[in-house]
Amino acid sequence: MSLDINVTYAPDPQDTATIALVGSLDTETSDQLSHAILPVMDRVRTLVLDLERLHFLSSAGIRVISIARKRMREKSGAVLVVNMQPQIAKVFEIIKALPGMTVFTSVKDLDEYLTRLQEKYRLQ
Amino acid sequence: MGHAASHQFSTTPAQVMAACDVVRRFCAGAHADPEATHVLTLCVEELGANIVNHAFAGSPSGIFRVQLSEDAGVLQLVLSDSGPAFNPLDLPPPDLDGELEDREVGGLGVHLVRSLADTVTWARVGEENRVTVRVRRSLASTPGPNPQVKEGSPS
């Protein structure tokens, strides 16, 4: 399987980008995401990973997500996850990563959260 | 004995994923359920990546073999490589405390394999490392044991 990486910058709030991962994030494709994610992280404060069509995740992919979370936290940003498939959630669960992750089960819940987040940023 | 297959791959990430495709096809032929298919695929990815990145240190000139069989509803995956003697089951458990990004890196792949497979064993056979993974063909129905058995010792 391969990995497609689709990046969308939100018109509002402008400091949010969504990266939709399609396919397999694994030992072969993890470098692809490492390179693609860097310029995105430089531009935004909130990075959304849409995993609806990610069907396979291994520890190589987890390492990239971990590095992204660290980098975004250093700039007072965040990595949010939406639409996780059960087999992907299981992998995160086994490595006990879910408690520290902000995960949304639907785009609607994510949008409501982003709206509240944007309000918070405006007030700062 | 039901289905059986044996394949050989060079030590590159692309070939590890080719091994994953072979495992998926084998699972389909053995009528494994989606959960069992995912577990066995993840096992070959993690163990194969270990061989590529550690046993052969990224060199594409090595070879690893994947043998698959099914018997009495149990899928068996055997990964063999001719790298230095190395038992991945001897790795210390990974750091699972605190936020993901604050943890020590390493060991997650083997931890996933140990957590998901029904049994994982390692043996040094001649000049080869041999890791054997067994997974029930139907994982959706009943939870099973997860004993961690180690076999053999480095020669």
C-alpha cells in the first residue's frame, strides 16, 4: 500500500491545517510524511490529522506523529486527530498514547472545538 | 495442515511492505478475519523493519524469508534472517509513561507484536535468527491467551 498526503489550509481559522492521510503509514512511507509535514507545521498553530482513510499504522508512523506533536507543542500549538479507524485506535491504545491525545470521532465535533479554540486565540 | 507459502525478500523498507502484501493475500486465502489479518500484517511489518534497520543496518544487500502456514485455525508466520544473533524479545519494555512525545524512543514495534500476537518465539537456528508468530485465524470472536515464550539462545 502507498500513502497519499492531502494538505488543506483552513480559510478560517487561518492558523489551522488538516492533513488527510490515505493508505498506509509504515516503514516505507513514514519518511514521506516526515518531509511533507515540516512546512505545514511552520505555517500553522493547529494541525489536524484526518485518519478516516488511513488503514494501516506501524511504529514507524507513530514516531512521525510523536515528533510532530513535540514540534507543535514547542510552538504552543497542538496536533488533533479525527476519524480514527478501529485498527488504528487499537495501535495507539496498546502503546498507551490515547490518554494524551486530542481525538475527535467526527468532523462536526472537531469543527466545534476549532471554533472554540479560535475564540480563545482571539481573546489572547 | 492448510495453506502454506514461503517467500524471500531483500532488506529494504519497500520489500518489507511487499512482505505485508504477501501476508494479506495469504490471510485472505486462509479465510482469516480482518482483525487477524491486521495483526499478522503488523507483525511482519514491525519484525521486518527491525531486520532491515538493525540486523542489516539499512543495507539493502541482505535477505529475509517469510514462511506462512495455517493449521487448525491458527496462522503461523516465521521470519528468518542471516543477521547477527539477536533476540528481539530480549529488548526491554518500551517507555509507555506520560505523553508520547516525551518518551524514550524505541521498542514500540516489538511491544506491538508481543501485545497483539497469541505467541511470539525466537530461536537461533544455524546462522539464522528465526522469529515465529502465531495468531488465531478468527480474533473477533474470543479473547485468547498472550503467553510470551522464548526459545533457544544465541549461538
